[in-house]
Amino acid sequence: MRRLLAVLAVLVWSGAAWAAPERVVSLGGSVTEIVYALGQGDRLVADDESSLYPEDAQKLPRVGYYRTVPLEGIVSMKPDLVLASENAGPPKTLDRLAQLGVQVQRVSDGPSLDSLYQRIEQIAGTLHAEAEGKTLANQVRDELAAAQARQAPARRAVVLVNRTGSFMGAGGHTAADAVLRLAGMENALASQNGYTPVSTEGLATLAPDLIIITSTSLQASGGLDAFKARPDVSVTPAAREGRIAVINDLLILGLGPRVAQAVSQIKDVAR
Amino acid sequence: MFAGSRKLPPRPVLLALTACLLLAMLAASASGAVHIPWRDLPRLLWGTLAPGDELLHNVLLDIRLPRVVFSAITGAALALTGAAIQALFRNPLAEPGLVGISSGAALGAVAAIVLASGGFFLIAGSAFSGSLLATFLAYSIGRRYTGVAGILLAGIAINTVCASGIGLFTYMANDSQLRDLTFWSLGSLAGADWRTLAWTGPWTMALLAYLCSQWRVLNALLLGEREAAHLGFELAAVRRRLIVVIALVIGPLVAVTGGIGFIGLVVPHLMRMLLGAHHRVLLPASILGGALILTLADWLARLLVSPAELPIGLVTSLIGGPFFFWLLLRGKASGQNL
């Protein structure tokens, strides 16, 4: 009888160790989106302010912004797993979470396709959803291949963001730059590092053939007509030939599983 | 002269402050994002733990308690250095944040992080050098002007230079290397754990005790620099020593907490209103008051938007900003030079 109990105990214990985590806190919008894309959204108990897609993600309790998360706030959600973007922090807080016995899994979160596939694999593995992970990765690969196969001329493009009243352009080493290259476009700001301010004269000098602006930035700039009428925009080849693409912020500013959508939208306007 | 300006008997006030501080620390340890019932506290602290208790025990002892103790010590340090700087600079608006001592320390810390990817002691040392330089600058610029203008102008200049320096380093660094800019401008007590406390605690408290022991010379400075010299104080040496000690307190603290504003301005003023300007009483009262206010502020910061947290500097500025306004308006209305 005692031996049976011991065997049972071992079985139960190992079962617990192998069971998929049921209370997951996700830190980083790029991580949350993939958890949902894998069909595992119902395991999330909290996420962070940057988790905007899909809409369900916005209904979860928020533990602040993923770069400065509070230790006790996360503990209070009683998670058995914290899925954290590699950019999440403070690092010390994540280390202390692990010391408290919460499984902390950091996942790749760089602006590249490799990082996206790695992220999908890491999250799927940690959530014991390897099959869904393979399906998702293949789906992203197929959709992207289809989008890239469409013919569109390579244009000199800029990606503009307006959050504070003046324009910032996406330089090299950004997700927007990676998306542009996947779409076969040339980033006119590729030599810059990160997001850089683009002055009024700067835009005219860059003379882009294609302007991509995010949808909230367009709102902040007073709508499409007002944007086109700006003196610095109206003199660009892009405005003269009507090649201004308005793309959702999350699609173009992050490189996530919907990258194929971003690529097709860019190509639609580039033609 | 101090007896006449004293408003309340010091002993009961100090006792009341101590009692409030202990109560506030108890309340702050007992509540937070994780709900721990009051009646479970003794069992978690001293009793035998039930199987489900381990998490609560860890939250209480490893997360909350060090943080509460750390905020009390930080608040005490900011308020006491505020009181000391006000006497030393002979200027009621002097405060580590406004004068630029905190941002000097922050710039030093950021430089050490970005240029040398330094360990903690290098960062703390560099933060100390930054705050020392800023204090000397503020002091020597402030002396060139009469009234409060000089010190405020010095503060504006130092804060601007440091903010742009921090901005530049942040721009150079990849952001995973550097905590973001809000940490340096609004501060955070989230870094508090027992390891940090083990050396910042005794270090800070020893230096605070030293500052408290200097109440005689701070009192003498109230009369005027010449008067203090006539009373037999070697002002140049005293000044240098006090500035170094203040920088030794602020530098390492800022390296851990970032910039937490206004405690050093608000608390000494409140205490002066209650107790008068006698530094023998004012200095310990500032320690207790600063510890009390920062403990309460951090408690609010943790509770208001739970499970998220407000930056602590946001809470202290919300209290301190209006107080600063009131201080400036009051000075004008009564025609005093503050």
C-alpha cells in the first residue's frame, strides 16, 4: 500500500512538473500577440500596457509597462509562468521572480524574422503547444512567401511616426526597417540608427518615392488630406504620385506574426 | 533666539513622529498588491508556516519589508540632507533635487553604466563624484548672488546639463543596458532588497548620525557666516566636510533609487513650521518626517494602480510641487525674502 502511494506520489509530482502552465503573465506586446496566435490566450492572467493586439489582450489586468514591471504586482497574479520579452525588465525584478519560484521564460524580441520564428518556437515550447507553434510558423512563412511573391517595384521609402507633434523616421535596426526590406523596398533612412527626428527640410531632401505613416500618427497630423498638403510632404515624389500608405502602428512598428499583412499593404501602394 | 521661534514642545512631537513612522511602516508592510490578512501577520513572521504560506511569507519578508525599510531610510536621508543644505547654503529653497545634486549623481551613475558597464561599487562611486561636483558648483554659484535667485539659477543650469548628459548617454546606449530615462527623472524604490540594504542602510545611517551631530555649526550659520566664524567655527573646513558628507549620502542612494524629488524641500519646511529652526531638534525631526512621508508615498505608489505601480517621484512631486508654489507665493505676500 505504502509503495503504491509512493509510486502515485511520484506520478502526480512528475505530472505536475510536465503539466502546461495554467496561469501565465505575458510581458511585451510581441509576446502576448503570439500567445493568442497559438490559441493559448485563455491561459493568460495578466499582461502589460504594450499588449494591444488582439483586443482581448487589452481586457486583461495590466502589470504596468513591460520595461519597468513591479515585482509584487506580478506575484499578486499568482502566475506559474512569466513569459517575458528579452527587453522586459528591470532584470533584477525578473531574477527575483525566479528566486521566488515562479518560472520565468525570456524570449527573443529583436526586429528580425529570425527573432520572430525563434520567439514562436520558444513560447510554443514553454506552453507545451509545439504543434500549434509549428503550424503558426509555417503559416507565417507561407503567407510571407505569398506576399513577397507579388510583383512591386522597389521604392525608396520612409516610415514616419508622429507621437509628439513632430515626425520621427524609422532608421536601421528597427522593426519597420526589417518590414520594408522584406517588402523589397529601400529604406531612405537605413543609415540612421533607430528612430530619428525628420525635419521639414529633411523629408524634402530625402525625396522618398513612398511614404508610410502609421494610423495614429496620421490622426495626430490631422488626417490624410492635411498630411498630403503639408509643404514638406507635398513636394515629395511619393505625394505627387499618390504613394502614401497608412498602416496600423502595431503592424509596421513591430515584426510579429502578421508581418505578411504589412508587406502586402506596402506593396499595394508601391505599385 | 531659537526658544522664541519654537512653536511646539519638541519631545512630544518627536515621539508622535516616531509613533506615526512605526505605524506607517507596519501598514505599508501589511498591504500591497498581494493580499495578506492582518491576522496572518504574526504567524507569517514568527509562527510555523502552513504549506500555503510560503509565498505570502516570501512576499512579506523578501519583497515588502526590505522595500519599506529602504524607503524609510531613503526618505530620512533626503529630508536630512535637505535640512543641512538649507542651513549650509543659507537658502530655504536648497534641496538635493532642485539644486541638482541628485541629477549630478544620476549623471555619474549613468556614465559609469554606459562607459564602463560598471559593477555596483563603481556606479556608486561615480554617482558620488557627480553629486560632489554638482554640490560644489551649486554652492559656488549660489554664493555669487544674494537671496534665493543664485541657487535656483545654479540648480537650473546643473539640472539642464545633467539631463542632457543623461539623455546623450541613453541615446548612445542600447536600452537594455540602461534603465530608461524615467528611472533617473522620477525614481523607483523597486531595487530594494536585503543585499542592497545591507550596505546602503548602515552607511547612510552612520552619515546621517554624523550630520545630526553638526547641529551647532548649522545653528551658527543661521546667524550669518561672519557670526559663525566669530563663534569659533572654521567655516571653510566645515563647509567642505559637510558637502562631502552630503554627496556621500546622496550619491550611492541615487544610484539605487534614481531621482526622488521634493522630500528634501517639503519635510524640513514642515518641521520648521512645527518646531522652529533649532537644528538640534530640526535634524532628527527631519529624519523622522522624511522617513514617514516617503514610506507613505511609496505605499500609495504601490497601491493606487495595483497590480501596476506609479513612479515614486510622481507621487512625491504631486505633494511637493503645490507645496513649492505655496512657499513661493507666501514669501511674496509677506514681503519676505522667503
